[in-house]
Amino acid sequence: MLEYLLRLALLLPLVGGLAWASLWMWKRLQTGLPGVAAQDRLVRLVEVLPLGAGNKLAVVEFGGRLHLIALGRGTITPIAIDDRGDFDAA
């Protein structure tokens, strides 16, 4: 029984540490490739607004212009493009 408790005391922090490290790496790599700065990317997600079950509005910067898009389940619909300081209907 003592051997079991000793193994548990040693392996439980190890497993917890591996779980924490994997979640940290997942969060770190989720934003993109390491070493690539956000300003070096061609496309940048500016903001996302959830609207309900699987629907969102997103503002994406591409080519120096802001694009307002609607995201649904399996659909992407452009709504407006901002190239003059305010959004124009697309």
C-alpha cells in the first residue's frame, strides 16, 4: 500500500504538469506560428461578436481594409467593406 501511495504522490503532479503544459502550448500555438508577429500576417481578426447558436459577426483586416462578415454554420457572408473610414454596404 505504501508503494502505491508513493507512486501516486510522484505521478499525480507529473500528469497534472503535462496536462497544464499541453494546454499552455495549445493556447500559445492557437494564435499562429511561433515567431510570426501579428503585423506580418496578411489577414488579422480584429473582433468577433457572437449572435447566437453558431452565428457570429466578425471584423477581419485584409489588405489594409476592414471587412465585416457574417459567420454561420457552414456559411460565410460578406456584409460590408471599410476602406474610407466607415463601412460601406457590400
